[in-house]
Amino acid sequence: MTTFLALAAILLYLGSATVMTLRAVRGESYAAVKTPLVAVASIALLCHAAVNSKLLFVAGGLDLGFFNVASAIAWFIALIGLVSSVRAPIDKLLIPVDTVAALALGCLLLFPGSAATASVFGPGVATHILLSILAYSVMTLAACQAVILGLQNHELKARHIKGLINALPPLQTMEHLLFEILWVGMALLTLSILTGIVFLDDFFAQHLAHKTFFAIIAWFIFAMLLWGRHQLGWRGQVAIRWTLGGFAVLMLAYFGSKFVLEMVLHR
């Protein structure tokens, strides 16, 4: 049943992303298919959630293996993206989001084993874990938005205004959405770091030092970007580069040490 639900979610995610891509390339409106696509994405999210709950919650604890965590983060990204698309014109953002969610589930099917053992966490540590996943999910959306913004900026400068670019909202709207997402992600990242300091027994333990260092560096990068936006009016390529740079560092914090410990050293 778990495999069936995972395959169903993958097909629904990819189907939704394909339809949106085709309509975007043709310059067709998303509004005409918005309701059925939201329904399809919602079903995919439900199937994905069922798979995650089955594989994450084991033996009275949480199995935080590499691909389990990646799948959980992908689910949060897809959920946040879908909810946000209802009120904001970020439907094109769902194309990479749904594709990443399908990829994460596919990896989970191909590599079901985990090097991590199930652990039981108190409410404080569980809160830290949840905030960390949410922060990374929102910052992933910001990175996707930055990539789309970069492509849009490049195409507009080259005077290529047909297809996908023509289907996007105005550049100023896209930039405003990027910084809205960054502010939310920054708040969650701040809470994640603070709860880690408060609730983890040894926040600078050997296996957490790598994560801690890069998470704090990422925080400073995003903080500098938001300060530069407010004080110096940073925008365009400057905002895109800082966003992607901060996300790259954050990715090292969340997945770098976990990948090395579980997928390299363990093997």
C-alpha cells in the first residue's frame, strides 16, 4: 500500500507539473485549470503524507534517515507552495516544487533503507525539528523563486517575451514575492536556531557542529540580504545571487553532514 500511494503521488505531481509547464510555454492562462490542478495536487499531498507518516513514525519514535527527511521537506515545500498559490501569482513556482516532491518520493522508493535509528524526542526538540524543516522548506521556495526571477530578468533583457516569460507576473511583483518568502523563511530560521540552542542538550556536539555552523552562516547571509534590500534597495541579480548563496549554505547545513554520515561513511 505504501508503494502504491507513493507511485500515485509521483504520477499526480508529475502530471500537474507537466500541465502547468505546457500551459506556461504556450502562454495560456493558469486560471482555466486552477481548480482541477489544486484538486490533483491536494490528492498528491494526501498520498505523500500517508507515505511519510508510515516511514517516519516507527517503533514509537522518528526515523530521521536522509531520504525520510528529504521526503518530509519536499512535502512541506509542496504544501506551502500550493497554499501560497491560492492567494499569490506563484503558480509557475509549483512546476519545480511538484517535480522535486516527485523526485524525493522516487528516491524514497529506490532507497527505503535508513542508516538512522528511530529516536524519541521531547516536545522541545520536536519543535526544533519541525521549525528546521519548515525553515528549509520556505527557503527552498525562495531559491526556486530566485531562479525563476533570474530567468525572467535574463529573457526580458534579451527581449524574449514569449512563452513562459510572458506567462509570468511583472518583474516587480516577482521580486516582491521573493522578499515576502524570504521574510517568512528568516523568521522560521531564527526560531529554529533559537530552539536548538534552548532545547538540544549539546547544540555544538560533534554531529551538530557542522549543521550549526552553516545554519548560522546562512542566517547572516539572509539577514544581510534583507538589510541590503531595506537600506540600499538591493534587487535584481544582487538579490538573486544572495538568495541562492544563502540557500546553498543552508543546504549544506541540513543535508551536508547527514549525507556524509549516512550515505558515505555508513556504506
